[in-house]
Amino acid sequence: MGNVSKAMKRREAEQASESRATGPDAAAKTGEGKSPSPGGAPAAAKGVPTPLRPAGAAVGRRNGYAPELCAYHDRGGRVAEEYRGLRTNLLAQAPDQRFCFVVTSAVGSEGKTVTCLNLALVMAERRDYRTIVIDCDFRRPTVAKLVRAEPQPGIAEVLRGEAALDEAIRPTTEPNLFIAPSGKVSREELGELVTRAELSEMMETLRSNYDYVLVDTPPINTVSETAMIGRVAGEALVVVRMNKTHQESVEKAVGLLRAANVDIAGMVLTHQKYYIPNYLYYYS
């Protein structure tokens, strides 16, 4: 009986401790509920940094858009303005005010998909032009999740001839911005899917129907099909994460793209102090 009494007292003490931990002062003690400081955000478990959000941006999804899409949640913020600077530099290279890029990186976790969607959002501010984001990262598709869109049918179904391209394209909250998710892909067809003639046909149709085509692809150093998709698209933006990506990895990525006859439109530096993309330099 004495042991039971002690156990009950211990449980009461644990409950009181839990109550204090989740009370009004808990956020101040744990760091939860605070706006990220200008220098960054608290690290997640296992030392993986959480994606940075602009100060004052809504935490959570508005219209289904993930908080990382700063160009949507904080249109007047500094991060959105940096993406507009990237837009200006890219348009300076496009004499006909149109382009088609694959967006890739040397290795994973560089921020390429977030960069791709944020750039698409500022491109969509040009109301007289149509922008589309195509998810060709069949191994780790993310585009549909970030904008909370139906994942199927997608590009995979189009390439297999199971769906028309129009069926794979989803509207967004922006009247001139569209996305096409990757669709469902089996492991057996990962390498084979992008070798189909339908890929070139699809890309030609997209170039004709849209002014700005952004194709999210896997990291070029680790996934071979990225070079094949890049060859069809013609040009690439390479996303590089500050203080993470080794120079050798970037040089390898550039070499692989050039070997595939893919022109490099430029590089985007992510995860700076304010998660700002900077247009670094041009490749002639």
C-alpha cells in the first residue's frame, strides 16, 4: 500500500510539472510560440535547421500554402523583394521576356523546391504572363505538398500516356500561376520515365502555352535523370546552400550540366541570414 501511495504522489507531481510546462510561461522557456529572430529560427531535432520564415509572416498555412513560401505570406517583406531582384536579373537575360529553367542543386536539402515556388510566385506578379511549376522530382516530390494540391494525376501519368497534360495542371490562388505535380511513380520506372519521347513533346507544349516554365528536379550530383530533363529544358538554375555545400560539389554539378549541354542561367544562394536568394553570377 505504501508503494502505491508513493507512486500516486509521484504521478501527481509529474502532472503538476506537465501543467507548468504547458502553461502561459511555457513558450518563453522552450522558445515555442516566439517569432523567429532576424538571425534565423530555432534548430529542429537532430540539428536539422528549420526553414526560415520572414519576421511577421503567418505561422501555418494560408490558402494551403506552406509558411516557407515567403513571397506569398509576406509579399512586402525583404525576402520577397530579394526574389524580385532574382526575377529582374533573369529577365535581363531573356530578350523575349520568356524562359524555361530546371531548378536543381548539387546535393539534397539545399532549398531548391522552396526557391522554385517562391520565384514562381514573384513571376506571377507579372499579370500579363503565365507561369507554371512542373514537379519532375519523382523520387521526393514536394511541390504539391507545399501548395496543398492534389498529387494525382501528374507528370508521370502524362509521360505514361494515362492522362492528358491539361488533367495534370492545377490552378493556384494566383490567376496566372499553375502547378503540375509529379504524380505516382514506381521504383522500377524511375530511370526510364524521363527517356520517353513524351517528355520533349510535353516541354514543347509548356513552352508554347506558358511564358515562364520552372521545372523542379532532383539534385544533379545524385540523380542521373536530372541531366536528361535539363537537356530538354535547355537551361538551369543551381541552388546552393550557404555554409553547407562544398565547392567541389558545386563544381561537379556545373560540370554535369555542361556535359549534358545544359546552359546555366545562374546560381541562387539560400539559407543566408534572412534566407535570401542572391543572384551570384552569369555563365556565358
